[in-house]
Amino acid sequence: MRVIVTENPGPGYGLKIAQAEMPKPAAGEVLIKVAAAGLNRADISQAEGRYPPPPGASSILGMEVSGTIAALGEGASGHQPGDEVCALLGGGGYAEYAVAAIECLLPVPKGVSLVDAAALPEVHFTVWTNLMDSARLKPGECVLIHGGSSGIGTAAIQMLAARGHRVFTTAGSDEKCAACVALGAERAINYRKDDFVEVVKAATGGRGVDVILDMVGGEYVQRNMSAAALWGRIVNIAYQSGMQASVNFAPMLMKRLSLLATTLRARSNAEKGAIRDAILREVWPLIDAGKVRPVVDHVFPLADAQAAHARLRSSGHIGKILLTP
């Protein structure tokens, strides 16, 4: 089968087509004929040699796919060859075939194409576990989502708006801000023009927001504390602006804040299965009803993986970038 391999891992890595043996599903796994694979910034980190796959996972890039089940491993009950699914992977998505644990499988929702379904798993696993499990988001609370035009941002805005939350978000251009508002954000803040702390405080009568989902880090660590309400929860899922910051922790004490950070990829299949069950119960009906949809920026052929990475790295996209074999 055709796969993408990483040449010269590091800042100047290259991605090229190669041939590899088709993987075989182990017990509790299925083999998927890939229709599309979703790109994530973690793929760039792995290609640069900064984010190795967890033990036992494929070294091939790609943490989510959509497609049809081609074969079943022992004990993969509840599934049949030909089923249309999307799946979260530990790795191996940039290929014509990939294996996935049954705990990480989701059916393709109504009204979503098989290709577009590749835009769903990673973002919804990430959004749900961080906002609902880690941040313990309650009905009626308001949320600030940084990077609202990203794949995670576009999913979070829609899901939160559909569930009745006030949603604030940041983005880097007026075009991106308009897209975020169209998806359900009450206010999208162009961080190149406006101070998100001031905007959020003004819009909430000085109170601030209950939960913040951040992938920026760096100076945002301190500013998030300023934007948070009493008993606010701040969840970091990445640190794109840097892992280090000089922080005054006095606001954490005064506001009784929680500062959290999580990753998803290395969690056990049992943990991922619990998240999958919640998504299937709470989010998939919203997609079936048309209240949440995958936002796809661009679809590249597998052979153009390098160009797809360049698009992702440029941050010019709105929504997800996909690869098709």
C-alpha cells in the first residue's frame, strides 16, 4: 500500500510517498480502507522529531481517518466489513489502510460525507474531554476558545453554541473572526487588533469567563488568568507560543482558579472509549441534526502531504485540512 514517510526528521523534514506492507488488525482492532486522513499540528511536531508516537503505535503520521472497514481483528464485535466509520488513531493515518481500536471508532454521522468525516474524531475527542471532563463545564457557563478558526476551535464553537453556552473566541484576521461568528460565537476577537482580556471583561460585566481552552501558552498563561472569572478553569492543550512564561500566580489564589493541561494521544483505549461513548451520546445527535458540522478548509491528495503541512503551518486555514489516498 502507499504511505507517507518522513525523511530527515527535524525542522527541515520532507514527506514522500513510499510503499509499505498493509497492517493487520490485532485483537480488538479493525482494518480501515482510508477515505481521508485529518491533519493535526501534532503531526508537524512528530515530523520535526519532537513528539514520538506512543509505544506500539505506527510511526507513520496521522492520528485520525475516515473510511470503510476492510477486515476485523479477533473480538472486534459490533462491526462489519463495509461499515463506514471515522476513527482516532495512535498513528498510521497517512496511508491507504490503517488499523484502529474498536474503542476509538465512531459511525459516520448522517449528512456527512465519508471524506469530510475525517475532520471529526480528533477535534471532538479533544474538545469533549478537555471542556467536559477536565474543566467540568456546567450548563449556562461561558467559555473563551483561543484559536477559534482552527479545527478544534471550529468544533468547540459549534458544540458549545448548540448546547446553549456563551462562546467567545480569538482569531488572527477579520475573515477568521467572521467565520467564527457564523459558527455560533457571540464575539470573535481579532487578537492582532484588540485585547481579548478587555473585550471579554467588558462583555461579561467585568466578571470574566468560566472556562478557557488555550493552545497558545506563552504570555497567554498570565492573560488567561486576567480573563477568567472566580473559580475559573483554564485548560492548555498546546503551547504554540512557548512552553515557558514568567507568571504572577497571585490571580490564581485570589480567584481560586484551576490551571490544567492535558494530552490525548497516549491515553489507554479504555479511556478513549469512555470519551467516544460520551461523544456518541452527546455530540453525534447534534451533527445528525445539522447543528454541528465538520469544517473543512482544503483537501489534498496523499502525494501532496508536504503542501498540506505547509498550509497547516501557515495558519491560513479555517477548519481542518485533509489528505485523500
